[in-house]
Amino acid sequence: MTLPSSVHSLVVLAAEGGEHSDHDPSLNPLLTGGGVLFVLLLLLWIITRFNRDR
């Protein structure tokens, strides 16, 4: 598979992906992003609690 044929197949795949999406409509992006942000901030807080050698 050559680079131009790979690029062409990726462009065709991306163009078709916008027509019909299979994502679950019950997933709220704002709620999901907020949950991920909360988990990351919690992990950051836990890591900084273990780093007492400053």
C-alpha cells in the first residue's frame, strides 16, 4: 500500500464518517469531560500528596 492510496482511503473514510455516526446519544459530552477533569485533578492531588520531599 502506497502513501497516496493510504491517504485517499483515509479521506474517503473520514468523509463517510460524518454522514452517520454510531455514538451513543445518551453520553453527554459536558458530563463526560467534567468527569475526566475531576479524575485527572484527583490523581494530580494524590500524586502531590506523595511528593513530600520538596
